[in-house]
Amino acid sequence: MLAETKHKLTMDTLFDQIQAGNVKELPIVLKADVQGSVEALKSSLEKLSNEEVQVKVIHGAVGAINESDVSLASASNAIIIGFNTKPDVTAKQLAESESVDIKLYKVIYQAIEAVEAAMKGMLAPVYEEKILGHAEIRVIFKASGIGNIAGSYVLDGTLERGMKARITRNGEEIFDGSLASIKRFKDDVKEVKEGFECGLVFEKFNDIQEGDLVEGYKMVQVERA
């Protein structure tokens, strides 16, 4: 088991394994939001093939990354690339237990550049999402010159000024962007902790409703394994 885990193919170890002669083919499981993106990415990724390694999309489909995708990637020692899509909960858990590498992108050229950089050993710094906390919007205040202020209650964690925020309504994501400010009464504050109320102002987004859920997060750089 240790030997198998050690040789699992990841974007971080790809160049080293190519140099060591362990990798002659880079299998990729590709999932995207629309068929056009699947086809465009498949064509572009396979064109990255060179004398040392053949890039091969072994499965390309539309939809969320699911358990079957992870099982296929694990069996084929493949990397999973998601474009404008994410793994479901079961897939995420299985990927962690099977040491399957999942990379998510929202811009096609960034996905292509990342694979090319990995093949050349020139990967950019790695960033991971860190969840800071959650809040529920309970009342909407209108302020001239500002827009709508979401009177919110912090359910867990800590919301911080400068963080990113996602808003979901009935389980569907309606916003993913920047938090412009956090207010306590009329004052701007740096953070608000669990159990306290606050006013949240989202950058260029006013379509909020009572009952919307807010998830605060930030991207943090992590060391490569």
C-alpha cells in the first residue's frame, strides 16, 4: 500500500517522475460544465504530448466530478481536471483516501498552462482554500451610496475583512466574490466571531435575501509535498 501511494501520479510530482523515467503517459480524467469545453480542453491537452510523455484524456464528460471518475483515475493512475465544476462530497472523500490528485480551473488556458508547467517542472505556488466561517443573512438594510447591507449572524468560525465570500440560496450558489466590508453597528471592523451579528457588504452584488447563507474563505499558499 505504501509503495502504491508513493507512486500515485500528481501534478506536483509529475516532472520528477518524468525525469526518473517512471512516466511515459499522462492519463487525465476530464470533467467540465459543457461539452464544448470538454472537447476544447481534450484537444489542447493532448497536443502537449512530447517525446518524453504522451498526454491522454482517458475520459471526458460533462458534470460534477463523481465517485466513478475518482475510481477510474485511481485504477488508471490518472489526474482529474475539473473545468467550471467540482467534486461531490463522496468523490472528494474517495480522492483523499485513494490519493487521487484533483485540480480545478475556471479558465481554459490556465488549465492547459498548469499541465504544461507541471510537465516542465515549473509549477507556480500552490494555494488552497481555507474556510473561515459561515453566517446567515437575517435582515436587509438599504444604505445610500453603499447598496444593500446584509444584517447577518455568524454561525461558526470568524469572518474577516478582505476575505472571499460565497452566497448560497436553497443550496444553489448565487455569488462568489469579494467582501467589501464588515460592519458592527456603524463601524467598519476587521473581523466578527461566532455568535455575533454584523453587517456584510459584498462587492458589486446587491441581490441578497433573508435566509441566504454566506461562506467566508481565503486562499492560502501551502508547501508542496
